[in-house]
Amino acid sequence: MPESKSFNFWDDHYARGGTSGDGSVGEHREWKWSVVKQYTVQVDDVVDVACGDLSFWAGRDCMRYTGIDISSTIIERNRKIHPRWQFILANAADPQQAKGRIVFCFDLLFHIMDDNIYTGILQNLTQYSAEWIFIFTWKKNHLTYWKTRVREGYIHLRKLQPLKAARILWGTTTDYRYQTYRDFNQYVPLFESAGFDLHAVHDDSPNPWGARYVFRKRT
């Protein structure tokens, strides 16, 4: 997905009253926090990549917080809610002058359509973190589920895009709109070359196709 299209999608989404989704609330949020707390009790210095509407932070504070998001609508809203926190309006693939002991990147990577942008985001995560990186993304290809294939195929048929509909119905790694599956394990060497080891993988998420990847910087 080109950067401008991605920007329009998310900015329009939030401007229309959209939220960051189920992954930031309820049992999904509590599970993600429970994983974080297994490794670091003090969540006091965070760079939050694709911070969204801050639903994930409901009822919580952070001494030093930097949130990065591509939507100007949500960045402006977040600045009003947390004037003490720092927020950066940027594409997650564009390097920023940000540093934190902990880096969060939740529910973003499967929305990245372009491989180069995807790799750029991962490289940035390693540059921002002084110790921990917590990533939540797909462990399985959600687009192989027949209900998903039928739903997405129908969407493209309505748009008079039969070739895309056929590809989705037969099985694909992208919905050609805003979701793409990649085997995250293939990108672990990128973190290792930047000085981070894969510390743990938590695949007991309430989301049946998602997992939490925990990286720690070598000392």
C-alpha cells in the first residue's frame, strides 16, 4: 500500500469515529499487558509505534512516552488527552529521533502492504529500543480461513475486480486492501543483526492467529 493511501485510510478511519480495534481493548489488551509485565514491571520509558487512539493505555500512565502514528487526526486528539506525552506524526517506516527502554509495535505489521516499508519499520524498532521490543502480529495466515476468503472475495467482486476475487478465493497472503500476511520468523535475523535476541514467543493470545514476539537487546 503506498504511503499516501495508507495515510488516507487511517486518517479517514479515525476522523469518522473509528477506533484502534479489538486488539486494544478487553481481553486482548489485558493479555498483552500480562505478557509485558512478565518481563518488565516498570513500563516507564516507551516508544509506541502506531500508537492509535491510546485505548491500550486506558487507566495507565507512563513517565516517558513517545507515540508515533500516521494519522494527524489521532495525533491531535492524543495530544489533548495526554499533553505531557510526546507524539510524532509520521509513517512508521520513516526514522525518527526517538529512544525508549521499551518499544511497542502492536497490530500494525499485518496492515503493511509494501515489503520495503515493512522492513523499514522493523529496522526502526531496533533503533528506538534500548532494551525491550514487544511486537504483536500474525503467526498464521488469517486470509486462509474460508469465511475470510469468501468475505474478501465478495468485496472485490462488488468492485468489479474478478481477478483479485479469484486469487483470494483460491488462497492468498493479501486482501489487496489493507492486510498482508508474512512469516514473521523470517525477519528474526534482522533483529539479531541489530543486536537483539528473540527472547520469547507467546502464542496463547485471545486472537487465534496472533502472537507476541519479545526481543531483548544483548548486553
